[in-house]
Amino acid sequence: MLFSKLFLQITPNATGAELARLLGKSKPYVAQIRTGNRIPTDEDIILLANHFAKDRLEELLLSAYYDRIEGRDFKDVTLKEKGAAALKKLLRKSSPGIVCQGERTFKDFPGQFSPLAIITGDKRETRGRHIGAGDFGVHATTTADSRWLMSLGLEQDAVHYIDKDFVLLEEDVLIERFAEKNLLVIGSPAVNHLSRRINRSSIFRFNINSEVDEGLESIIRKAKTKSTSKDELALFYQESVEDLTKLMRYLFVGGIVDPSYPKGDYITSTYHQIPGNTDLDFGVLSFAANPFYDMKCRAEGRPNDHRFVSIFAAGVHHPATAHAIRQLGSFGKEERVFDQHPFGGVFRVELNLEQTFYSDRVGNGTFLWEDDADDQRTPIADQGECLISELEYIENERRLENLNTLQIRPDHALKARRLLETLIKTGTHS
């Protein structure tokens, strides 16, 4: 219960007898508040705030009302969800450090993921005074990927960044700026530098060969050493373009990893399923670690509690990327697309090629989770429990060098599992 946690925070040294005298109630009454078995009256809350924390009255009242809604049965579950979401929003404004208990899932987006930084790809230069190391190893992106961004209902503190920042800035600066933010990373590893980085810790991920990944990183690192001379950098780009083209061609060959896919495979949406005319596109909506918060935790000598995370919204082509954002917004909530997939998954978008205008094809495209589209798979009753079990299996089998088609190290599977366990068991600091 949220109120009981705040109650314990503001009264750490007060005895049960002292609190009972202050409220004019019995010690068992106080004990029930401490354990979360009772929510005090508004009058008692005001008395407590006035005596112990005058500046936290609003926070205490809102947390009590949040607990009352959470503990009550509603005939209409949607009304309950709307009421709880409204109180969470008020709580965040009242106290930025508030902790709302419960799962962090896509059903809770964006409310449980503030503050938020949005990272997309950018246009790319191959010559001239604007070329930089951030132009290597990624294609230019389209602003149409963010077509439904305005439907997400974001807070005013959400800020948009381009992926070049994550190549050009030093790691200590990136930690300072992005460690204590949730990251919405839009676009695949082919169009967004940060996508390639978070893909390594993502629960659902593109199955990228480690040699391809390292090959791209190696060229980018070398480009950074030449960034003082634009002419030299442009020449290096021309020298590297053949290797870059070859490496990037292999980004999607391995398909997409879905830990909930039947044992022995785990790979879906393989290359032969991805036609060039994009009448059928594939993508992922997934949680991943925030790499900068992870580095901050390690520097402080503590395990990553995933207080701040990454959200990975990406398609092989534009249609799936755009639909990933669409599902996160009001459309996805109305369609309840995350009821059976609270932690995301692999999905497909089917386009009607008879429609003349491409934007209409995308706008009217059909979104389907891959396990729903596959008539050989049965619905998963508890997606979180299933994913944890399968990630543990993958970790152990990779240690035995089985599952050779998977490009996941055992420690990657372990980190993804721990991230998922944290999302399920704890709330978020918004």
C-alpha cells in the first residue's frame, strides 16, 4: 500500500503509543496503518501531516485516495484504471520522487515512465561540413515513423533527441543527461544508433550476429578518431561504404528473438518472411535496460534496480515502426492490445496494396501480435511468468552452447530476465 510506505517515512521514530495519542485512536489502529491494512480518515491524515510533514499533506492525501481506488472492486474495470491513472498523474506533480507500486507494463505507459526522453534517427550526411561519426552505420530515417507520437499523451517534460548524440557525446555526459530518464527509442538498429545498444539487453530483440554488431561499432569508433577533419572523414566514409553496406544487410537476416516462442527455436520473423515491398512488415515492442542508468549503478557499486528503463519501438521497415508507436498511444488503449501482452512482443503489420496512397496503406494497416497470427501457437495465460521461465532456459542452454542460432550471450539472457522480474515486482520512481 502506497500510503503506509509514506506513513513509515514521515514517522520513523514515533512509537505506536505516541501516534495513538496524537490521533485519539487505539494502538491496533495505528498498527494497521503501518502494515497497510487500513487507510486512515482524511482528518487523521491532516493531523499526521500537520505534526510530522506539513509540506507533504497533498502527497499523503492523494496516496490514500489512490489506495482506496486500488482496493475497491469496480463493476467497470476501465473506470478504475482511469481513476488510478489520474491520481498517479497528480501524485507525480505533487512529489516527483513518489513510488507507485505495481507492475510497470505497456498498459501503464506513459504514466509510469516519466521523465521520458524520446530518441529517433536523423538524416545522414556523406560529405561536406556537416558529416560526422554519427552518420556511419545507420540509414537515414523518416519522420513518418513518429506519425502517431502526438497520441501518446506525454507529459510536458518529455524531450526529443536524435541518435547522433549517443555517438558524439562522451559516456560521462550521456550518464549525466540520460541515466535518470526513461528512454523511448524509436526505430531499428538500421536507423538508430541507440537501438543497436539497447537491443543487447532487450527482452524481445533483433537477432543480430555479434560479429556484425562489433563490425559496425569498430567502423564508428574509427570514424570518431577522424572527426576533426571533415575531408578526411568524408574520404573514410567512401572507403568504408562497401563494408557498411554489407554489415547492415545482415542486421535482419537472423530474424527476431521471441523468448515466448516454442522451445528449441525462439526465432520468428526470419529474413524470408520479410518481403521487399513491405506488404508485410515485422517489428518489436519491448522493454530494455537504460544503459546509462546501468553504468551509473555500477559506478556506485550497486545492482541495477531498473528504476529507469528503455522502451524499444522498432520495425524492420517504416510501417511496423509507426504502428509500434500507435499501439503505445490512445489507439492501443482503446483496442486493449496489451491485455495479453503487457510486456510487448513481436508483431506484424499487414498492408492492403490495393490502396493507392502509401500513407493510407500504413494508416489502415492491420496490427497483429505474432503469437496471435500464428495458428500453431496457443495464448499465454501469464506472459511475464512465461518470459521469465524461457529466459532462464535460454541462459542455461546457451551456457551449454545449444541454441546456436540465437545471438544472445548467457549474461544477456540473465540481464533481460532480471529486468523483467523488476518490472513485475516493483513500481517505478517517476
